[in-house]
Amino acid sequence: MMWMRVEFEFDDRYQELWGEAIDVKFVEWQGRGADIEISFWTFYHGDEYPFDGVGNEVAHAFYPNHEKRRGQIHIDDNEPWGPNGRNLNWVIAHEVGHSLGLSHTLRDSIMMPQYGGFEEVEPHLFPYDINAIQALYGKKKGFEEAALLKKQNAIEEIPEAPSLCDGKPVDTIFALPNSTLVVFKGADFWRLGNVDNTSQVGPLPIRDFFGQLPLPLDAAFTDHFDWTWFIKGDRAWRVDASTDRLRLFAPEEFHETAPFTNYIYSSVDAVLSMTTSSKIDDSQSVFFFLGPKYWLDGNSGGITDAGYYRQIREIDQRLKKVDAAISLPNGNFIFSNDSYWKVNPTRNSLKAEKGYPRSVSRDWFECR
């Protein structure tokens, strides 16, 4: 099989590694008529899949049965490729798999739609990849799967894929305007349903969707105007999550943003901005949590009184600090480590329902 590249450099080994399992020889070709052609493009480039700048889609390939573009691999030239950015070698190996006829899979594989933490090591074939490609092209003469896998494992041990069930605490949980839950943990995030629908999508790299957002965040929440906010130190990022394509605005000074205009403290651990169905009254009810204390702002103007606050332990004696808070149509929830409480507003305070705390990992992440 002949392949060619157009005006860029990458390590030849990683599009040729498929040839380790099948009886197909990969040869670099300088003229026309190559079976696979790899090229860099930006934005609209003549096919039906324009690139969109940094993040989101980084490359695409066309299957062997595509009438006009079979064998073409297009890479987004706006992406930050290199040691401090995206791993081009993984992307090349993945897209060549598409050009050979393989589709995405959720198993450990080069063909995962997201690389699940594998980008830190050299691209290599997983058992699933070997079986899938050999089903299309047959087994290479003299091929020994055990020997190939042993050789790959000797290069570098594969790190475990990120998981919500590894016993390590998450960084934050927040709800989008449509009540979809988002969990940030390390460099990845997951999309969930709500507490009654825990279908998971992820892990997905945070940087692919939110750029160079400083992590971990101090707080994340959605206000009554359906703006989602990310807070880190003295800066706040506004996110438009009203459509499937999230839009992250430039950071602003923490105290200059609408939810915190008159907020007198320099940081916040969590914000509970209540939905219409769960507020105390017709006012915009917002609770701010910081350390062992919390405050009610009935007008969502960030107005708090330094001399008036409630102790978090009044909600539950076992509760020392609130890490995250969300308001959903089925109730208000606060989180601390792996525990969560369903809470109801009563005047200027919160009261936990009976039967709490419960396990976050078991109820929300379906860990066993």
C-alpha cells in the first residue's frame, strides 16, 4: 500500500504499524496515485467537514468505499501539535485505521474516538486492533500476536485510562442548562444524565473543548440566566452551553462578573443557583459556600453580609466543606468528597432530607 504526505513531517512508523499485523506493505510514494494521502488543512478545505480552529475536531479520514476521497486523511493545521500539544503520531495512526476501513470503538484501541490517556506512550496496536484489521485484510505470514504485544509492552507500560470509579475524588460537578451533568476530574471530563439517568459519555479531554482552562477549578455552576460559570482564583469564565457546541468566553475579573458583583470574599468553593421549581420564593435564590460557612443571596446580586452566615455543619454534622452544588428539576444537591446530600431551602438556610448522605460514586457514577 502506497502513502504520501504533503508538506509536513511525522514519524513514519505510526502509519506503518498496521502492517505489523496484516500482509500489506506500506511504502512512501512521492508521485500521484497513492492509496493513502495525508495533508494539513484549516477551516473549509473543499470537503463536507470543515475544521473549526483549535479544539473539537482535529482530523478526519475517508473510508475505502468513499467514491471521491477514499484514502484521504486531513489534519487540522490550527491544532497545537507537538510535545506541549496534541500527539500527532496517535492521530495519524488512528486516521490510517479509518482509511483502512476501521470505525470507532469504545474498547481499549487506537480506534477509540478519544485516546483515554494513551497519548503519553507511543502508538501501538491493541488486541482489538489486531483482530479487527486482520478480519479485513487477513493475518500477516508468520504473525505472532503474543510476540508483538510483548514487544510493545516492553517499550512503555500503558497507563490506566481515567475513571470515575478509581477511588480518587472528582474536582467538580455542575449542571448545564438542560440538566446534563458534567464531572471534571484531572485533565478529563464526563457527561452524565441526572441522578435518575446516569448514562455516561467520557472521559473526554478538557482541553479539547475548553482550551487552556486552568485546572482544577475552584467552582462551576449555571446561573438563572442559563450562563455556566467556571471560577478559578480571581478569574471567572462565562460559558454558553445553550447548544451542543460549548462556547467559552475570555476570562473576567471574578468580582466584575454578574453573579459576584458585590460578593465581598476573594474566593468561593461552590454556588447553588436554584432552578425555578426549587427556589424559596419568586426571588433568584443563590447560596454561596466558602470553607465551613455559607450565605444566601436572595437577589442573585452577589450581596452577602460578612457578619451573617450559617455554618455548613448545621446542614449535617458530618459536613465540613461543600465541593460542588447543583440544582436540578428533581431537587438541589450538595457534594463533599464521595458523599452527597439532597437539600431543601427553608428561609435563609438549607435543610438536608432524611436518608442522606449517600455515595456519589455509587448513585451518580454507577460504580460497583
